[in-house]
Amino acid sequence: MPARKAKIDLTHRPRLVDLRPLIPATPSLMEARAATPRVTPAKDLQDRRGYAPDFLSGFAVPWPTVDEALATDVQPLRLDYTHFSVTLSRSRRMALYVGVNIDGGQAVDIVRSNDTWAYDGRLPISAQIGDELYTNNGLDRGHLVRRQDPNWGDEANTANLDTFHFTNCSPQMSGFNQKTWLELEDYILDNTQRWKARATVFTGPVLADDDRVYRGVKIPKAFWKVVAYLGDDGKPSASAYMIDQSRELGQLDLVFGQLRTYRRSVIQIEQLTGIRFANLADYDGFSNEERATGTRIEALIRGPEDIRL
């Protein structure tokens, strides 16, 4: 019996609404990975020794403390990483301050590749600010401990990866890392490498009650840096700097005005932040001049020629 030939209507055109996928749609592997927060397990970080207060020979620089008014806001667990540590603000879910030991004599140049940021598994994800703040806008994940700073010695690669934790970043406009702030950071790092010297650097935001709220997060308008080191004469020295954004432009969702970097006294940074740097003010020329004259001292940094450590 001859096979029956099915009639095919070549004029038929199915409607899009009638089409069905042959295979049920499933999220791609890449989409699934993107939707899953990356978390470094606590066990993988348990051997980190963190910031060393005796890093500068004969010049002990203790981990900073806070005024009584801030005490309840400090996350009790100091987060130690490779060559640096972080103290978090519980209410702001970002670093209150960070501290790093830099050894220019053992510096290792690690090329920056694909940035992959992770939550720290020693804290709940809800206690940290993640990618939800930085998506589809002009905000950057600004390193507080600069990526290159802890990259020295045998653990340089581990230190590099450690800097990519959300606990070590603070929301900054993409224009924030402007010329003079970068030049300050470059100046510190380049000098430690050139002279194979060591330095200790503390960095943090100035957290104010009136900071602008964006996506449920208060965005700092200013950041500071305090540097401790041994001078050319081998004597303990310290200096302090602040970058602020005096006016906001536009809506965004957050567009800040012109950025300026100032050298300030350690005393001023302490007064602004409520963070105490042990006796570092005693080794800071600006602080000593303020004590002697009763006048606030500051200097605008326009370029590398204005930077003095």
C-alpha cells in the first residue's frame, strides 16, 4: 500500500503568539553565576594576619580607636586580610577606616585583570554593601586600601585578591579618583618603592549625618588619609590629607562638584571623624603648628610638587 502523502500548506505563516520553544527556557550558566553573590568563605580567611602595629622599626603605630560616641557603631570583629585590616561601621555597612602596611623593598607588580568583588564570609551579606549599589550608574567601587599597596612579599597575589572585598570599597563617583588624589597615592607608593622603604597608611570616609542617600545608602562626600613613616633622618613622622567635594551637581543620582585635595593635620582628621590615631599627631608638623599657634593649618594640593611627606 503506498504511503500517504501529507498535505502541506506552504502559504501558512504561524503567528508569533503560536510559537513555543522546543526546550524550556532555563537561565544560562553565566546568568546563574551573576545572580549568585560571590562570597569568600570564612575558613579561607582565617589565617590572615592583617595590619601589623610594629611594622615600622622602632615606631609602633597602634590600630586606631574611636570616640565613645562611635563605639556602638563599630563592628566588633576587625577584619584582617593580607597586610591590611578593616574596621566597619555597622550603621553604614562600609569601612569606618582601613590600615595597610606597605613594604617598598619587597613590592610585587601584579597586573590588574578582571575585577571580581566578593562578600566577606565572616559577616552576613546584609552587613555589607554589594553590587546592588553600583549597577547602572556613575558610582565606582572605590578601593580604600589601594590594590597595589599590600602587594609585596611571598603573599602578594593573595593580598591583591583580598583587596577585592566589598568591605574594602566605598562608593565613589567615577570622577572621584581624580588627578591629585591619584598623584598622592602614587607619590606614597612610588617613594616607598624607590627608597625600598616602609610606610603605614590609614584611609577612610568622613561619615556625616547629612550625607546624601542613594538607593538606601548614604554616600560620603569626603575621604581622608593618614600616613606614618620614618623620615630621611630615621625619625618617626606623620602627615594627613583629605579630599572633599564641596558641592553636588545634577540629580543622580549623585554627581558631585569639583574635587580638591588638601593636606590637613592629624588633629583635624581626628576631630572630623571621631577616630583616634594614638600619638601620631605628635609626629605631624601641621598638628604641632596648630597646637603652638591655635590656628588651623591646611594646604591645597594642586599637583605632585605640593605633596610633602
